[in-house]
Amino acid sequence: MIRSKNTKERILNAGLKEFSFHGYAGTRMDKISIRAKINKAMLFYYFSSKENLYHEVLTHAVRSIIPKIRNIILLEQSPEGFLEKLPEVYIGFFTKNQDFVKMVAFDFVQKTDIVKAAFEQAIGKEFHQGPRLVLKKIEKWYEKGEISESDPLQFMINIVSLCLFAFIARPILEAIFNQKIGDEQFIQKRIKSVINLLKQGMLK
């Protein structure tokens, strides 16, 4: 059992690396098997197809962040507290999972159907009621006059985009401003800046 678990973990880690380097279309299962130090037959024993492996790699990555988001959605009763806590969770996740960011960003344009299906599977497995619950909560905040954004989807897009952009655009930002993106000092400043902007822009 331990050996089986370690083998699967090696495959998922190898898959993450290969998908982040080459995207879905450019990744080859034989390269993943070499990186994972197993034969190709064993790879297909655990994951019957490249698409299945891609979905599982993505699910494996988001599994660490879902419980934290779930707690904020279920327990946080004020929009101010929500906007203070969620950016730290997102930015912390993106900081620790750079290969995941590259993997998803690689296929945003070329393989949108694959990325969408993988996220639907990941969210469905880990927290299928999450999106509905958070949208309902945001609607109530607007009805009570606590936030200025009437559209719950736009509310969440504002949060996610502000948290994610620096990591997707990291090479460009570092080239333009000649500053390191991603060290601890930058991360803490980014969290504070995003929280401040969100609170100033969306709280009443």
C-alpha cells in the first residue's frame, strides 16, 4: 500500500512538471513515466489516459486549498472579513504552487475545454456546493447594503484576478521593473495591497 501510494505520488509530481513545461498538447506520457522512474505500462495502470492524468494532477493540486476556502465561505459572516482572508489563501497557494499556475496558464488559450473539464471535476470532487454557497452569500451582502458590487460573479473575479495576475505575468513584471516577484517580502506586500484595494473598492 505504501509503495502504491508513493508510486502514484511520483506520477502526479512528474505529470505536474511535464504539463507545466509543455502544456497538455505537448506533454508525452513516456516523458512522464521517465520522470516518475516507472515503465509506461505502470503509468497507464494508474492513469488510463493523458486526460485522466491531467484531471487528477489538477485535482491533487487544488485539494490543499479547498478546505481553507470552504472554511472562509462557511464561517466568515462579514464581507470585510471575507476580503481580508481570501486573498491570503489564494496568494499563499499560488506562491507555493508555481508549477500549477504555469500548467493552467499554459492551456488557458489552447486547451480551454481540457482546463474547464479538469476544474469542474476538481471542484465537484472536493467542494461541489462551494460556488453556489459563496454566490448566495455575496448576494445577501449586496441586499443588506454592505458591498457595492451587485454581481456575485464579478465580485469573485475581482478577488481571483488580483491575486493571480502577478504570478501569471511574473516574467514580464520582473523584466519591466527589474524587481524580484515572488520572494517573501513581495508576497506580504501583495497580500496587503490586494486586501486594501478590494476593501476600498467593494465595501460600503
